[in-house]
Amino acid sequence: MLRALAYIVALSALPAGSGATQEGALDPNTIVVVVSLKNPLKDISRKDLRAIFLMRSRHWRTGRSIVVFNAAPKSALRKHFDHTLLGFSPRQSATYWVDFRIRGTGIAPRSVASPRLLRRIVNKHVEAIAYMRAGDAGRGVRILRVDGRAPGDKHYALGRLSQVHR
């Protein structure tokens, strides 16, 4: 009886919109940033994350090149990420990457439509960074904190998708 009461109290303490489910597990639609388990990074600032995904920051502190992966351009995940982190609409995002190539600044991040394939790529490459739904993260990748906040925290930078189109 005492255990049941403690469980109910714990559930009521969960912040609304925290991204956590009532069981305390991470909502599968929370957007997470992932790296290989071989990458020592555990936390990243929103500013650094933005610079990485805009290809303005190209090397890890170890000196290795960063390999950036995006979701498919027209996916709900990509639209959410571009809007939330980069402040881009789909049109602004497309324009940014065309201009990026025209200026000869480099190539845009690679897009990978399959979450399963993306997870496998990130798992195998210490240089890789990507984002995905928490429900797709699984084993082999490390979910990063952003600005010291874990996914599921109500002030976590990337939020969650309210509806996922697969």
C-alpha cells in the first residue's frame, strides 16, 4: 500500500510537458541529439549544436572532423529540428543549403531517411552526430544533454514531435 502511494505521489510530481511518460521513461517523440558511444561528448550547448548543424563548426575538440546527419528534408522530424534549433522554415532551410553550396563553403549535411540506418551509422562512426526521435535511439548511441538539460526536462532545447509522420 505504501509503495502504491509513493508511486502515485511520484507520478503527480512529473512536470507537465516534460517529455517524460508517467512511467518516468522518455517520451518516444522527444527529439534527441545522438553521437557514438565512442565519442566522449555527453553535453553540448545549444549554440555549439546550432553551429555544427549549420556547418560552421567542423571539428570536435579532439581535432576529428564532425560528420553531420540530418533527417529527410520533408520529414516532420527535419521540419521540427530546423525550426526549433536553426529557426528555419522548410523554404529557408532549402535556400540556406543552396547558398552554402553556391558560395563553395562546403556540402550540406547528409540526409538519412531511415532511423534504423542512421542509428547504425552513428554507432559505427565516432565523428558522427545526428538527431532522431528518442523512440528510435536504442542501443549503440549516446543521447546528449543540451545546455546541461536531459531530454524530458521541461526546458530541454529540442522538445518533442506532437505527431510523427512515417
